[in-house]
Amino acid sequence: ITLLLAQSVAAQLVLRMPHAKVLLTRDGDRTLTLADRVRFANEQHADLFLSIHANASPTKEQSGFETFVVDAKAGALATASHG
């Protein structure tokens, strides 16, 4: 699911921002660690790094999404949870 979503987002970015270079960390169903993804982004000197994940919960009552934002220059992490 996350790979299909990432491919869809990438396609929309290419259409809406033709001047931007859009790269995906993977093009098939294989696992990469978050550290591998971050390393790839750093090697590409990325201006933006977006990592899409699908989390699971054993409790059906839990729903929503989480957003993590890291300011690499400030070394700060901000988290926003929405339910």
C-alpha cells in the first residue's frame, strides 16, 4: 500500500512541479530501514525527504495519523498526532 501511495504522490509531484527532481528510495516490494532511506536522501542532497508508513494497532478504536518533522539545521524534531 505504501509503495503504491508513494508512486502516486511522486507522479503528482512530477506533474505539478516539472522543475523538481523526484526520486523514490525503492521501486519494488523490498524493505529498507529508515536509516537506509535517510542515507539515500542525504546522498542525493535532497531538499525534502518524505517517508510514508502504514502503522498497525491491535486495537480497532485507534485511528488517525502522525506527522514527524525534522529541521536538520536546528536538530529539532516536532511531532503532531491526529486521531
